[in-house]
Amino acid sequence: MKKIKKQALSGMTGTLLLLSGCAAEAAPALQPAPEADRSVEQLEADRSVGQPEAAASESPCLNGYQLEQIAGRADRDYVSVPNVEGSFSFDQNVLSPADAVFNLYGTAITGVCAKPAFAFDENREIGDHYINVSGSMKHSYSVSLRDLEEKAEQKTVACSCATSEMVVNAMVTGVPLKSVLELAELQEGANTVTVRGSDGYGEALPLAYALEKDALIVYKINGRQLPEGQSTQLWMPDTVARYFTRDVVEIEVTAEAALPEVSGAGEGYESKISIMNYVEDTVFPAGREIVFEGYADDCGSAVRAVEFSLDGGETWTSYATEGATSERWVYWYFGFTPEKAGSYKLEARAVTEDGTVSPLASALVFEVEDAGL
């Protein structure tokens, strides 16, 4: 594959997931492949996508990354392909690497979106991690996760940040919240639960909601033990990451006059979409299929279709994601064969079962040359 300097740029939506190598685990080798072996810092330094803060006054930004007003490319002419057609498939079982989950979701105080801040110990075991249970019940008590390990469950769940485009899909192992509360003789009117971490952080939830969503006190991600100081996390399907308390040490059940509301994704972060390919400096030959990949997610609502445009959004081709469920992301693959040379701009968006369309489509610019050149 011929290389040229800075002829194609990856889409801006989901850039940080791409840079951290997210979705590399369980995904087949694709064309082009993400540069997952390089560090976040190295890739960020190499990319001509603008810098946090500095680009803010010049063009629209998403989490500090420049969106469309890239120097010398704003008025570029792209090859238009109305009603683009290609091959499409999706898989909800593609996992984010455990390190990416820890890096993105391990250290923030009021949420779980963060950069790397701790090491991972391959040899660590669950240990006697105790959780204090108190509140509107006859007797308070402490329970060890080691003693409840036989009741542990394993499931694949997406964790979606409420205030950014970040999403990870992980296979988590943990003890159900309902098992931790089995010894509690709840008093009448007990309707709210707050799961707190060692730093004191915790968000109140309706007790019935947490139990209905099969909340887990997680101690393994993708089969790997959580690191010391982050030894447990609360995970719940269809719930944004702000509720995913880390290093759980206390569970309090209370009787409240009004149930707390469960917040969802912030405005502009519904129906998230990202193209994950990294194609900078790459030129593709005409007449050969290019396989693009990415994810779509809408926390709490299943994705029913992924749509693509190659004519600036004038027309969109919709591909159904029949059978997709809401608790996992939709990891999609789209194969397109360009027939002629030129610059192309692929846009992707998601549509959910409630009719929500991605507020911001993900875009990828790539170059095609005649096969004989």
C-alpha cells in the first residue's frame, strides 16, 4: 500500500478510544489497522488533528479535538457517491482491551473517564475485600466478596460516559448487588441505594432500578483482576458511567420521600458513533474493497441501524442491526469499493430504537488512486 504524507485523516468522534487501542481485542485484522501498539501520547503527538485548548478558538471542538476546520481541507472537493452501497456486519461481543478500560475508567472522582494512572498486577487475587452495608434495615453488617465469590456472574456490558463520546465494551465478573443485600432485612419504605467508594464518591439510585438492571460489584474485567486501590467497581447495564463507583466500600439503603432521578447521556452525546480506523498517510487503490470499522451506542436504547454517506450527508444508506440489545455497543464493519481516484469523505451515524439519530456524525477522509499508479 503506497504511503503519502498526511493525505487522509481519521474521524474526530471517538478519537481517544482509537488512540488507546480500544476494540483491538477480538477484532480481526482489518484494512487499515489501528496503530494499537503505540502509546496514547505518541499517537496524539503524531496526529495533525489540532490540540486541546489551542484549537478551540479556530474551529468546533469535541473534547479538545478539532472537528472539521482542518487547515487546508475545509474547502476540499470530495468524490460524491450517492446512496453508497457496501457490505455490512456487526458484532456486540467485540471487547475493549482491559488496559483501555482501566485507563479510561479508573481514576476520575465524579465519573469514570480518565487517562492512565495506575499499574496492573497480573498475580493479584480478589482478597478479603469487605463492603459495609447499612441504612434502612434492622442490622448493619459487613460482607466479604471472597465469601460471595460462588455467586459471581459474568456478562458483557458497555460503559458509556455521559459527557463525552467515550464507550468501552467489557466482559465483567462480579457479585450481584442483590446478593450483597441478601442479609439485609430492609425496613418498610426502603427505596434508594447509594454505592460509595473509598474516596466517598457515590450517586443515589432507586433501589428497584439497580436491582432490575442486575448491578454487579465487579472485580474482574476481561478476566483480569482490577488493580490495587481500584479493586471493585459498580457496573450496571443501560446506565451511564457516572454511577460506576470505583473501589466500593459502602452500600447504604435509605427511605426517601422522592426517588432520585437516573440521569442519562448529556445533550449531544446520545446515539454515539465512531469510525475507528486509522488511515493517515495511506492511499488505497481503486477497485479494491476498504473495510471500515467502528462502534455505535446509545446508553439505555438499542441501536437499530447504522447509516453511511459518501455525498456530504445528502443521502444516507441504512443497514439494520437486527437483534442488537441496549446493554452492549454495536461494533460494525462496512466494506466499500471505490471505483475511481480522488478524495473521499465517509460519514457514519447511528439510529436507535427510539428514533434518536447521532447528533454528530463521525467522519473519515481517505485517498484513492488509480490501481495502475
